[in-house]
Amino acid sequence: MTEAELYTFYKGIFLPVYFHTSQSLKYFEKFSFQPDDIIIASYPKSGTTWMQEIVPLIVSGGDPASVETLPNWDRVPWLEENRIGILNIHKRPSPRMFTTHIQYNMIPPSFFEVKPRVINVMRNPKDVFTSYFYYSEMSSNWVSPGSQFLHKFLDGKVAYGSWFDHVKSWLNAEDKEHIMYISYEEMIMDLKDTVARIAQFLQKFLDAEVIEKIADRCLFKNMKKNNMSNYKSVPREQLDQTKSEFLRKGIVGDWKNQLTVEEAEYFDAVYKDKMKDVQYKFVWE
């Protein structure tokens, strides 16, 4: 199916209409944040599900019930998706936890007034592209990749718009003291250190043993076993995991198995041009 059939056009970007109704987007635009809310902000396929496992475990002090009793889309729901309006968010105890794939400049006005804490997760865009490719093949709600997918991705003509625009919007955010920037690659390199730094940012003072238990539980191979996180409960007609598992590999550098040398060189040239004014030092560079 085509973009016209599967996507809605919202403020210059495509959003899958199955998840983003006009009603849910209106709810999103009027959303009232609280100062102690925790927001996971990421471009798709950048480590969102991983962070939806880590953050609740930190907040709960390592209690596994926090990730075993609710699917990730309900335990840390997307602010802009259609389920947000039926979850009685206003009744949830503080700190409330949310996820968003929306760019910084599209966040509701309340966000800029109360300045909740944000964990912004980024990932090498070539690995994002690769993961995005496989997810697009398995999801009935996203347009299938097709032969021109690389160009569509680099031009931002895919669901949730341009990776470049998304990443730069959050890097250029004002009041950065309430935003933690972290990469998928850092999580791979030293997950225990990542958990400790996130806990410190969230002002959750956990002892070393708890940090280690959380990190162990959140190793990709262990998280993959959690049926509240591996999307196994999603019907096959929506997410066909016979084509590819939702939690597929959880590695760095898989783009080398996806892109040809010529495609990788073209990707690098576009990246160099679009990111030339960005001062932030990425782990993958």
C-alpha cells in the first residue's frame, strides 16, 4: 500500500494513520505535562523499546513487575498515538513515563513551560535505516520499503519524517539541562554504565547491585524473552514476525549487511552535507 493509503501528513511529516488519528493528535497538542514526567524521545528504530525497558526498571528500583505486567506501549505510551487517550494517564502516579517520536519543535506548548526530563536516544542512521527496512517489511501499517527506500529515507519521505531533522531538532533544543543525550552505541558498549548514568539523571539513587541486575535484565538476549516487550502478542496481520523478528539482532554495524559499498558512500555523502553544521560529537563518527 502507498503513503496516501497508510499515512497522514502532519506538520510536514508522514505518520501512520493506524496509530495517529486526528483525535489522538489533537489530544497530543493539548497535553499537559508535569515537571516530574519522564519523556523518551527518539527517532524510530533507535533503541526506543530498549529504553522503555530500562527506565521503568530504574524508576521502580529494579522491581521486575514494572516491565512484566504491561506491554511497553502501555507502560511507557507514545504521547502522539491513539492509545494515550484511553490509559487514564492523569491517574498514574508520578513520575509518569512517556515516549515520543515527534521532533522537538512539534512538542505541545506545556512541555516548554514545565520542562520535564527527557532522555533523547540516537543511533547511527545507517543502522536505523537497516532496522527501519526490516520493520517496514513486517508491518502492515508502514509502507513496504521498495527499491527506492534508501532515497526515501534520506529525503525524509518515510514515516516520522527525516532522521536528520529529528536528531537536529532535539540537539538544538533550548534548556538542555533537562535533556539527557545518549546513543544506542553507548548502551551496547557499556550497559551497566548507561543504566547508572540514566539513574543519576533521573535522581534515582540505586546501589551497585540493583544497577547490575537492571543492566543484566536489559541485555538484548534477556529483554527478547519478555513477552511484554517483544511484540509477540501483536497479531500477525499487523506485525508479521515470520518475516523478521521485532527484536531482531540488537547489534551495531548491521548496515554493512544491508548497504552496498556504493550505497554506503552515497549515504555518507548525504550525512556529511546534512550534518555539517552540527557540533555534537556522535559515537559512530
